[in-house]
Amino acid sequence: MLKSLAFPSSFVLPNICNITGTAFELKENQNRESANRSALAWFEKYNIYDREQAETFLNSGRFDVFAALSFPEADLLHLETCLCFFLWAFSNDDLSDEGDFQRSPEDIQNGHNVSMKILYDADAEQPTYPYAAMLWDLLKRIRNTGRMGTYHRFAQAFIDFSSSQVKQSRNRNIDYIPPIQEFILMRRCTIGAALVQAMVEYSLDLNIPDYVFDDPIVIAMSEAITDILTWPNDLCSFNKEQADGDYQNLVCVLQCANAIGLQDAINMLTNMIADRLKEYLTLKKQLPSFGPDIDAVLARYHTAMENFTQGCIVWYYSSPRYFRGINPLGKESVVIQLFESSA
């Protein structure tokens, strides 16, 4: 553990679902089971894990539930691709967060270099490196069943995501805890928020002109909702990450920056999420008009992002990935016992 951090044996975790649920609707896609069967068969082809590891990954992740809550209006074809995206993203994330590459920025960079070669080459052969092979198939699906604007936004998001993963690994390697604002900017990339936004756009096959995403209010809304879906993850994943010896978490950043205890940092982050939600709703009222046709499509996109965010937060609070022997969902708050270190 870093000298600047000290943790008690337990902390109280508030239920953020109750905060965001006042503004964002929770819905579920009825195509979950069919999409899951196809996506699991797809994932098994790449032999990322042995049988026992795969069962642990899938049972603790419950990614089919996550996809159903996050993309409630997607048709079966698009939902299947969105679920495959989650399987790729989380297996890739685990490789850099808790696997062999956790403190090896060079290995992470080498893996991403393989993926970069196929990003803009539609004729590239499928790589043998399994994470890049999965990405190759995802890119093919998005090209074939999505819009080119969506594809280019996904590709740029992958570049930003890759760079942030390498930077975060360097921070871990030297036990560097960034200042708050630096971490928030990096965290938007490490969680893959822009990838998610492209997948939300893809899930409904929306045709949104590129210039709309350059509007200052649209950008500010994107940043705000990214923080709203990201910061609860740091609350819920904190226990798992501290046990793994990983302190690249906003809870730890707040502790270090403000010289406060764990519970004060938890409470501070909870208030930050509530404030960020108010800011998002204020920005939404300031959204300019781009004409009736585009306004209608953009409204569907923002509603879908709100559905995704609420579904994502509900998944955090119900996922065995983050909680053992306890279900915080539906409670105002729960007492969380700290996991023993596995690092």
C-alpha cells in the first residue's frame, strides 16, 4: 500500500442508483438470452481463458445482464455485437488491470500496436493475437452494420483508450497517484467512455452528422455523463482494486489530494456525482437546435446514453465482480468489509 493511503477494515457505500435513478430510466432488452448464446460462442473461439478462468470471468461479470440493461432498445443483431464488445473490453481491461500486464506498460503497448495495424485497414487479415483478433471482428461488424461516422468515432476512441491504458500502467509501475483533474481526464479514457458512446450510437444505427459532436454543449454533456457513469465504478470497484494493489481509483486520488480518510473520500465522491448530475441536466436544457430531423435523432442518442448510464450503474451494484456475498442493490447504503490483499 502507498504510504499516503490508509484504509480501515470497512466503509459505508451509498447507493448511487438512487441518485441517478431520479433522472435516468432503467430498461432491459428482451433479446438478452439469444444474444448471449451467440456472443458466448463467439468469445469461446478466441481461447482467452481456460475453462475455469472463463467460468469465473463470465459468472462474476454477468455481461449479458449488463448488455441488456445498457442497450435496452437495440435489435438482436446489434445487441449481440454490443455484448461481444463488452466481452472484448472487459477481458482486455483485466489483462492490464490485474493480469500479467498490470505494471508492464511495454507489454500493453505491444499488444495495442497489433490492434492499431488493423484499425483503418478493412483488408487486413485477422491477427493471431486473441485480443486484436476479437477487435478485428468487432470492427468488421461495425463497418458492415453501422455508419462510417460511428466507425471513425469508435476507431479514434480506441486510440485514446489504448494510450490511456499505457499511461495508467506507467502510473501503477511507479506508484504515482495523479492530481484530481489529471486523473479525471485520464479516467474518461481508461474506462473507454468514447468507445461506449460510439457503441450506443451503433446500437440504434443512428445517423448523426459529425459536426453535431463538435458542438460545445454536446461535448460538455458527453463529459458530464461520462463522469456520472465512471465515478460510481470507482466507488464499487475500489474494494476489488485495493485488494489487487491497484490505487488508480478516484477514491484514492481524493484521499491523497485532500489528506482525508477513506469514508470521507467515499462521501466526497458521492456528492460529486450528485453535483455532476445536476450539471448534466442543466446542460441538457441549453442544447441548441440542429434542425427538427437531427434534433429527433440526437434526442434518441441522449436518451440511450441515459439508459446506458443507469443500466451500467445498476450493473455495478449487482455484480459479483465487485461484491462478494452481499447485494447492495435496493438498499440506501451497505457496510463493505475490505477484502484481504491479493497483491
